[in-house]
Amino acid sequence: MSSTELPETRAVAPAARARAVRVAEGEELRSVALPGLTLTVRARPAVREGLPPALYVHGLGGSSQNWSTMMPLLADKVDGEALDLPGFGDSPPPDDGNYSVTGHARAVIRYLDAADRGPVHLVGNSLGGATVTRVAAVRPDLVRTLTLVSPALPELRVQRSAWPTALLAVPGAAPLFARLTKDWTPEMRVRGVLGLCYGDPGRVTPEGLRHAVEEMERRLELPYFWDAMARSARGIVDAYTLGGQHGLWRQAERVLAPTLLVYGGRDQLVSYRMARRAAAAFRGSRLLTLPEAGHVAMMEYPEAVAGAVRELIDDNDGGS
């Protein structure tokens, strides 16, 4: 571990912010400062000492809160942490403004190296899935197992419902969209996101909707909200067009870690048909398909996803 990468860890003080980030019961939130980068980490302490570490990585527009429902289901199996990628959740933008998939992967790697937590059971959704695929390919020493929930891997025929997200990558599109939607309430925005990301938005409880609206209100006050969204969307598009050894499909073939793939039949952002290609690319992988799930199966069907992760760990980590 490089001496320049020693993390400066401090508790997050909600009183210092206009709007506090929600922390579920049993969770801990802390800020980790690295050179040029500050990351917020949401921890769910293990129920006993000696359990292997796990790291959860969210998707575009998400945050570590996306894992708050599933993390407790694995607290007896792993010592779990969820990361806010740079510019998302409660993590500020990176100093270098790099929101590419490679930039996000470097942030994950730098955190794991600095915290000396590797190898971990690594779990990623959407953009986070693309990010951790790259991590597993270039730093196999950091990964025990890999779980990908609707990973944002390149598609030749992107679903029409995913076009608006891709359009965010066009220069000037994000400010334009912000102006066109300036009269939308936070609840309208949240319902739009739920309609896009959930197979059945009706599965969201009234309390869950309220929390999501509060988080949306907080994010809209951040001066870098749209910039982080646009640059990260551009990073996904750039990764889709990148060929050669740095292409995500080529890197998927290089992953050595036992891999679980999770795809939802009602996913409007990552096509269900990509499951077959992914299963062929990740050697020896196992596949969980949830016909009624959308893009965030770990939030819609946390028990099913957690159960599959548990089996993956039991089969490859000595059942610890």
C-alpha cells in the first residue's frame, strides 16, 4: 500500500449540510479523503468478526443508498461497504473531472488499495457493473467474486427507452434538459426514474418514495449534479465505442473471478437479450434471470439477488 494513498477517514457530519444524507438503521457513513479524490462510504458492519469484505458499486444517477435494502441480507456473510462514486451520492466531484468508466474504476481501485480491504466480493449495478468489470480485469488480486446486476456493457442495438439517457452524453444536452424540466417537482422526477428503472414501480413503498424524493431534492441543490450525470453518461458512451484490449467485452473475457450475472426481463436500459452474450463472455459464470425485474433488481427483488450472491460466495469462499 503506497504511503501516498493512506486514507484520511472522517465521520460525515449531517449538520454541516443543508440537507443530510439518509443513513438507514444499522448503517455508518464516513468520508475517505485520498489525493485528488474524496469518497463517501456507507458501511453495514458484519454480524461477527472475520467475515470477508464486500464492496457494492451503484449505477448512473444512483448512490450507495441503492444497496441499503440488500446489504442487511448478507450481513451474516460479508463485511459490507457501499461506495458513492465521485460526483454521486455524497461524494464530491473528482479533482480531475474524470467521469469515464476508467476514471470510476480507478476510484474503486484506489479506495481498495488505500483501505487494504482486498480481495473483496465485488458487486456492481449498471454503470457500476461496467466499472467493476474493468476493476476485475485489470486488478484480479482485488476481487474474490464478481456480481453484475444489469451491467452497462456495450450493446449494438440500444433499446429505444435508453436513448434519453444516452442523449445526456451529447455536449450541451444536460443544461438544455435542466432548463426544459425546471418546472418538474422532485416527485415528478423520481416517478419518472422509477418508471424507467423498475419493472413494477408499484413495488416501491410510500416510505421508499418519500426517501427518494428527499434525496432528489438534496441532489438538485448540488451545483455539479447535471455535470456529473452528463460526464458519466458520456463515459458510458465512450466505453461502448472503445475497441481493442480496453473494450469492455474484451475485458470481460479476461475476468478470472467467479462471476454472477443478474438480468431483469423488464429492464428498459440494459436489454435482457444481453444476458446470453454476457454468460458467454465471463468464463464459468452463472446467470440469474428475473423476468419481472427492471434495471435495479437488487432494489426490487433483494432477497433473490442476495440469495444468489450467497450461493456464489458459499461455492467459492469455503462457506465462511
